[in-house]
Amino acid sequence: MQDTHLPVKNLVFKDIVVEIKKKTILQNVWGRITSGELMAVVGPSGSGKTTLLNVISGRQHIKQGSITVNGQKLNKALSRRMSYVLQQDILPSKLTLREVLHFTAMIKLPEKMTDFQKKKRVDQIVSQMELEKCLDTVIGSSWMRGLSGGEKKRANISCELLTNPDIIIVDEPTSGLDSSLAYKLMLNLQSLARNHNKIVLATIHQPSSQIFHMFSKLLVLSNGKIVYHGDAKNTLDVFSEHGLYCAEHYNPADFILDSVQGHSQKVMKLIEYAQEANQNSLYSDSIATENDEGPSPNGEVTLLISTQEEDTEKWPTSFWTQFRWLAWRNFKQSKTRIVSKFEIFRTISLGIAIGLLYFQTERTEDRIRDVKGLLFFLVVQWSFQPLVEAILAVPEDKDLLLKERAAGYYRLSAYYMAKMFVEAPLAIVLPMVSFLLVCLLAGLDNPGVLSLSVIIIVLHAILSQGLGLLFGVVFLDIQWGLTFSTVFILVSMLFVGFYAEKIPPWLQWLKNLSFIAYSYNILVMLEFGNDIPIKCLNLTTASSFGPCKNAVDTVPSYTVVETANIDIPLYGNIILLISLLVIIRFIGYLILRFKHRPVTAK
Ligand SMILES: Nc1ncnc2c1ncn2[C@@H]1O[C@H](COP(=O)(O)OP(=O)(O)OP(=O)(O)O)[C@@H](O)[C@H]1O
């Protein structure tokens, strides 16, 4: 994939200053790493290691400083030659490792590679990371057994290695692993640097002495400042020159970490020494300064890329490929929820129960309210069910989406369309089956009316699902999503006019927001908007239905619509329903795009 590129020779970062919420997290941090080297970033917890990796990978805004690759400022094209393995192993829990690697290869490797070449690339990585034995094991989660911690970490790294990046950034690769697994994993990373000429940059919390000796370069941070930066093998000499002596047989990494806790006089001297080294070596470095235009005025990572380059290289795969593979993965990940026997049982049994309650309802004056009640109930049922399902579906892949967006895996539009496509059966098949079942049992079986009503209930369910996705992406939290949606649906129900016919004038406007009202009104107009006769009761004087009071035997059905206080005509309601459906989906997309824009990887 990189054949057409010049090889990456070095990565240099200079004078990096990061401030978060007015707190200085990194202060004049600098460093240089060349291909074939493994650089470790060590330091006490909270010293700024992850922040530094976020900066180098272009995911954290900086107040000051610059990052260059081969002397060229970091830009989108160069960023694509880096891979960032996050500390957390965020992978789709229900897929097997083989499926995850296959998906990643299909989405991330360029379209011009054949499927065979992509498969070969996967095999190569699997063998490099020694993952052959667990290819058919599911990834797993805290609720479901799957890959072990070490396997999951290697799986995570493998996904990032598929594109054959030149710069590999890994945050805490050994956390949670036992010493032998940690050692093996670091051997893998060392081999990537040494044998494949990559630049490998990793933060390590507490390396063993065996692991320490694998590092070519070391960068020691304390409270956001550099205490040491240089060859790993020279670290102890520099420390001892400043009065910090490591006892024989003591783990050098432990010694370094113990020494830099707090800012003693000796550590302050080391910080000064590191700053001097920065002045003396790095600024005279011709590679670092070549093509370097200095820090951007606002201190942010400048993305120097031509429009043409961006257009042609922004995504490795087309929208269609991304949509297809995202739909495939989404289905695999959510199929137990989408094709759920519980869901089918709930829908059918509830359908039969409702159908039997309203069994073969006669067209008589006293049953008009029952039929309207049934239609109202069905609309409410298909408001709650798809909406709740969609709210539960969004947080399911929140972390995965944020991680993959930050790494530029795919277009957000491809993700959103795939999600809608995969979730669609819940909003199409189930309401359709349930509605037909209930209506046939209840005797609402006029073929013309029934077929149009089914379409309306499906549109309503799709709208409710869209609202669920919208609330899901707004809150990205199940509890908040469910709480808000319950209030929203219950208020929408109140404003239909079914429970309260006289709504106070100052609250009338809320009627327009009731999405339930549009669908319910349409169903009433379809069911009663014809001249099929309704039998009046004999009690003409006591009749509760106005049109029957004129001592007539029957009245046409449309008199129900005329007396129903519906102020928008049938087509107006249909247009409003469809418009709402499109607008809600679009707002959901915009919120996902702009509210949850990935900035940092942590
Ligand atoms: N979004 C944020 N808001 C406020 N403070 C933050 C934020 N992100 C990071 N920090 C602070 O920045 C400092 C450096 O954090 P960072 O995660 O880079 O440290 P670290 O060395 O990677 O720590 P650890 O080894 O525990 O992962 C910490 O004090 C942290 O609390």
C-alpha cells in the first residue's frame, strides 16, 4: 500500500504545550524518533503520556509546538500512515477475531487490492501476532467469555497493523497482561521496529527490566515536563551524573519511575539538562527544520493538504463498500436483538390478545369509540417499541464508533445508513405482522383501507425508531434516553385529544409536536373516511353520537371523521408524518456528526 510513498524516516515533535481547561498538561515537550526504533514514554500516572500520544496522532489540539514527519508538518496524508492503538481494546464483542480482521481489511485496505490480497494480508498479520489459535473465538465482553486479555490486545494491534502503517503508536500495550504475555507482546513491537523498519512509540506504565532493555529510546515525563529523552541505554548514566544512582540488580524502570515522583532538586536539574539538550541538539537538526514553517499562529496541528489530495485519498474505500461491510458487522453484532425470539413472541402474543379483545367489532354506534381506542392503542404500541429498541441500540456501539471515527475508518453517513438499514426489520416487519393480525381479528378488514393503514403504521414505526436513534445519539446514555423518551411519548399521547378533548388554548401549539396525533388521525380518517354505514342504536334520543340523534338507522362512516375535531386533512397529515420522519433522521445524523465529533482518543 505504501509503495508509492517515500519511506518514513523520522518523527520529530518540538515545544509541545497542551492546556486543558486552563491546566498545563504538557510543557515544552520534544522528542525525535527514527525508523527502526522503539521509543518508550514512561512516567508516573497523570504525567501526560497519553496526552502526548494523542498530540502526536493529531487527536489533541496543542497550544504551541509542531509535529513533523520527514521534516514535513503532520497533515492528513501523513496521519494516515500512522496507527494508534488505544489503551482500551474496543472491538465488536459478538464477532469472532476472524470476522473482525476481515471487516477491518475490507473497510481499511484500498479498493484496488483484490479480496485475495486482503486475505493474504490478514493471514500475514495473524501469523506475525501469533493469533492463529484463536481466530474463531468471539471477542467477548464482561458478560460473555471470549478472547483473553493478551489475545484481545494483540487483536487490537493487529487491526491497526493491517494497513501496514509506518508509525505505530500504542498506549499502554502491556496493561492488564501478566509478565510473560507483556514480554511477548513487546517482542512483537520490537520486531516491527527492527525487522520492518517502523517507528514504534509506546507508553508503558511499569516495564520489567527485560522489557526496559528492548527500548531504543526513552522519554521520561514527570508532571508534563521532560526529565529525560535519549537513548534508553544511557538513561542511568545521565541520572547518576545528576546524583541519582540505581542499585545493582534493581529494575532500571522502577528506579527511574521512583526517582521522578515529585520534583526534587535532582529531578529539577534533570529537567534543566533535558531542556538544554533540546536547545543544543534538536534545533540544529537539519531534518527537523527542513520544510518546517514553525508553529502555526494558533498553535494547532496544521493540516497541509491540497484539496485534490483530500478528495482522492480521504477514504480508502467507497461509500457503498463501507455501507455493505458496516451493515454486515452491525447485523452480526445485533442479530440476537434484531431477530429475537422474545421480540417475535411479544409481538405475536400481544397481537392475538388485542385482536381477541376487539374480536370482529361490529360497525355500530356504540363500538365507534372502541375502534378509535384500538387504533390509538396500536399507534402508541408502535411508538414505544421501536423507539425503546433504538435507544438501546445506540450506546451498544458508541465506543466503537468514536474510536473508528477518530481513526478515519469510514464515512459517518455510511455508518448511519447501515445502522438504519439493519435496524429496519424492527420497524417494518414486526409492526406490519402485528397490525395485520390485530386488524383481521378485529374485523377491520377492508382491503383498501387495511393496505394503506399498514403503510402508515410502518411509517410511524420508522419515525419512532428515528426518534429513538435521535434521543440515543443526543444522550448516548440508556437511562437518560429512556427517561426523556417516556416523557416525550406520554406528553404526545395526551395531546392527541383522545384523553382530553378540550386542550387549553395556550397549550394548543403542543398538539403540533405530537407525532402520535398525525398517525392516529390518518388511521381514523382511513378507517372512517368512506360511506360504509354505521348502525345507529335504537335509543335515538339518548344517542351519544350526534348524527344518530336524527332518528336514522344508519349514518355513513365519514360522519365519525366530521365529528372528530381533526383540523388537518388526510394528505396534510401524511405529508407532515413523512416530513417529520425525514427531518428526525437528518437531525440525528447532524447531532452524531457535530455533537460527538471525536477530538481526543481518550
Ligand atoms: N479532558 C481532561 N480534562 C481535564 N484534565 C485532563 C483531561 N485529560 C487529561 N487530563 C489531565 O491531564 C493529565 C495527564 O493525563 P494523561 O492521561 O495524559 O496521563 P498519563 O500519564 O497517560 O496517565 P496514566 O498513566 O494514568 O494513564 C492528568 O492529570 C489528567 O487528569
